[in-house]
Amino acid sequence: MAVGPSPGLAQALTRMLEKPAALPPLVGPDSPPQAVSQVQKMVKQLGYQLAPKEDIANDYGPSTKAAVRQFQKSHQLPETGVADQVTQGKMMEAIKSLEQKQRDLFQPPGAKHNNDRF
């Protein structure tokens, strides 16, 4: 059984992580669906659960707000439930860290990391 994000989701998140300037300044209940979807993908990647109705409709509802608030609390950020640029940046850092841990976990013993070749 595979563990971790699907390849498509991992690629999409990697593209998002490579373009931090593209972050909306604030993502909350009145944000466009595309911005809401971006935040929802990040919170799901970090292991938070969303109500299926919100997830499907890209709706920044109570479960999205609660997931963002929980993330903010666990990272000592102001608990607003709204994903500002600081929160989004911390989410991206957390995703990078999780991805690195997953690579390390599945790295064969004695194998070099991709970033060891330089």
C-alpha cells in the first residue's frame, strides 16, 4: 500500500511551493474558489480533515476554517482561521518538511539523497 500524497497532488504542491509570490494575500470565506482550493489542498496534505461538501465545492466553510485555525495554533500563529501569507508560507514549509521525511523514510539504506549530488 502506498503511503503519502498521490503523484498528481505532490506535483501540484511542488509547483505551488516553487512559486511563493503567487500566494493570495488572504484566503478566507469570501475568497475565490481557486484560492480556497489551494489552501484546502495544503491542509489536507498536512493531515487535516475537511467536510466533503466544502472540499468538493471549494467552500471555505467551518471545517476549512477549523483546520487552518488548528494549524495556526500548532505553529504559534495568530488563530484567525483565515490563511494569510504567513500562515500559507508556514504551511508550505511544513509540507516540504513532511515530503523530506517521506523521502528519508523510503530511502534505501546507504543510498544518496538527490540533493547530495552537488
